[in-house]
Amino acid sequence: MALYEMTAEAFRPLGSTSLQELRVRERSDLQRLLRGQIEVLGDDLYVLTEEFGEWEDSRRRIDLLAVDRDANLVVIELKRTSDGGHMELQAIRYAAMISTMTFERAVQIHAQHLSSLDLPADRAQTGLLEFLGWEEPDEDRFGQDVRIMLVSEDFGKELTTAVLWLREREIDIRCVRLRPYLDGEKRLIDVQQIIPLPEANDYQIQIREKEQVGRKIRAQRHDLRIRFWEGLVALCRQRKTRHGERKPGTAQWLGGSTGKRGLGFNYVIVQEETSVELYIDRGETVENKRIFDQLLTRRAEIEHRFGGPLTWERLDQKQACRICHLMHSGGYRSSEDQWPTIQTVMIDAMTQLETALQPEVDALQLG
């Protein structure tokens, strides 16, 4: 979009130009100016050094290396091109290379940087501590993460697509656009962070934090389930039931074949309850309902053999059907010392269900 001067009479457009047309160079102009006024890119930055490249087997150098107020290292990569080139690839390499930097090493390179500018090198540690708000060095808190900041006149679609993909995977990488304009002899720069948009950044952080909590909860749930199923399968193996050779997984159900395709005897577990079921799903809704209805005609005999009522779920809005028995003896969120009791109740119920339904399943005429 254009940049305008607003007068009392009208909006006067300023002439757009490019850094190349202005003969602005990356190192001697952009880098030099930003080194002295890093607040142009954000007030949470403190420059450690420039042209940093002290690693083996590499001639590559970080344009500007900074820290933020959370003591994270910040790689700042500069380009004067209109598409950013492949700067994200370079910056990722740099971030990996400096990821193990210590506070002590940061002070050393900052002291060298100050000396190169004819500034007191003995201010390196004091200045860094003052910026971080620390009274003394703290190696455990320093450099816990590395941020990346890409600064260019503009960014191509390939680059922005890559940046957005990296951000979705929780890499803190940002794009800051420096768009030049001319106003007579004046050279103006419009500085805008375009990824992420500042207005959306806090919201995106909240979304990521929510997703992290969700992943942690799912991981905990999966761990509990697999350990519960391991115990149940081991007990089934001792009692030589049909689920004794099943492989425990993270799902809320554990299946066993009836000998008929699409009909299975399943254990089901949720946080506070368990159930055993005959699950009917041969891939065709009409056939599933026909099988269910056929078994339903034998309900009295089936429940008599089971020793009590069962829950008959035709599930008319779904493809599958089920016949189940729900137990309120506990679930995978119950105390682990209660699991053996819960598992024993489940196996006893499954034995009854198999006794009640297997003869009827065997008698089904299926295609």
C-alpha cells in the first residue's frame, strides 16, 4: 500500500522506491544503522555483536546477534532484496549453531564487539545484566530458546509460506518489512512486522499454549490407557480368554474377533466407567441393522444366558450398532491399585457376554 502525507487539502502520496535504487547496502548501511538503533525492530532487543561466525567449518556470519528480555538469543538476518531470498534457511542454520551459547560466552563476544566500536569492554557484563534485569549471571535461564528475525524490503510467497509453517511448529520466527519511500530529498522507511501481525501475536500465543496443554493431557490419557490395557491383557492371558493375545494400544477400546467379519467383542474404557460390547459394523448400514434386528428377536434368550438386561443400541443415525453392558466399577482415571479389581470385573462381564451372544452370532446367515 502507498504511504501518504495528510495535508489540510488532500492526501499526498509519497513516491515509492527500493533500497537498491537508494544504494542502501546491507552491511555498511542497514546493519550499521540497526546496530545503533535496534529499537527500530523492537524495544525488547539488546545487540550482543554483529558479523558473528565463530564456528568450525563455516564462513557464514550472523548479521546481528541479540538477546531479548527473556534471555533468549535472537538471530537477525538482513536483506535489501524485494523477496527476502532464502534468508530463512540461513537463519535456521545460525539458530542451530548458537543454540548452546552460554551467558559467559555471550559476555565475551559482547566485550569484543564493544572494543571494536571503541567502547569500554568492561561494560559487557554490566550492560547485559542491566538489560535482563538480573542482579547476577544465571546460566540456567540464559539462552533457553533462539528467536529468528528476518528483516527485508519485502518477502516472497515461498519465504512467507515457509515462515508460517515453521511458526505452526512453534519456531519463533518473524518477518519485519522495511519499505522505503522518497519525499523530495528525504528518505523514509516504513517499518512493519508482517509475520506475525502484532495485533494477532498474543492471540496466537494463547492458542499455542492451549494446544500444548491439550497435547500434554492427551499424552497422559494415552499413557494411562496403554498401561491399563497391558494389565487387562495380561490377566486375559492368565485366564486364557480370546483377548489374551491382543496388543495393547492407546484407544479407548480393545477388540477381539467373534469369528465373523465385522462383529467383535470389545472392551471399552473411559475415565470413570467401563463396558463390554458386541460391536456390529460390516461396512454397510443396511446389513448392520439387519443383523442387529435379527439378534434383537432373540433378546429374551440372550439376556437370560447373560444373567441380566443388556443395552441394545441400534444407532439409527450411524452406520454401526452395538449390544453392551455398562459397569460403574471405575475407569482408567481410577487409582491404579484399583485397576486389577476393575479388570477382573470386566473379564467376568465379557465371559458372560460371549456366553450369551456367541451362539447367536454363530447362527447368523451372513454373506
